[in-house]
Amino acid sequence: APGEGESYIHDLVGLTVVTCDGSAFGKVVDVVNYGAGDLLDIARPGEANIFVPYAAAFVPEVDIAGGRLTIDLPEGYLDEK
């Protein structure tokens, strides 16, 4: 079983993604790993999917039971995509 603060990666797929202020952002559709750590594949309505590192700096809160996770993207993160 996962330890406190840990989760099974497959449990993240399907979670609603919100920003730190609670605004809806998208949904986790996959978790991929290209060798540099896990990346959340987040689908956003009407926009291209984005990849966000699954790390505490980017994902400060995961609520599996509540069906959502919170992301905290650095300023300008979306501008580079």
C-alpha cells in the first residue's frame, strides 16, 4: 500500500485538475514516464494536452477520494507550450 502522501500512479488517471485557487483546469488522462520522472498528461477543453511533472512543486495536493488534484504551475509555464 502507498505510504502517507503517496498514491498509486494509475489512481491519478481520471482525476479532475484544479489550480491553487480552485479554478477548473482539466483532467488527467494518462501518466507517462520518458525516463526523467512521471508526467501527468492533462487534457484541457478546447486546448492541446499539456504535460506537468508529477512532483510536489507542481502538484501540491492529491485527493484521490475527492477525485481531484491541485496543480501549481510556475508563472509562464503555459506560455512556452
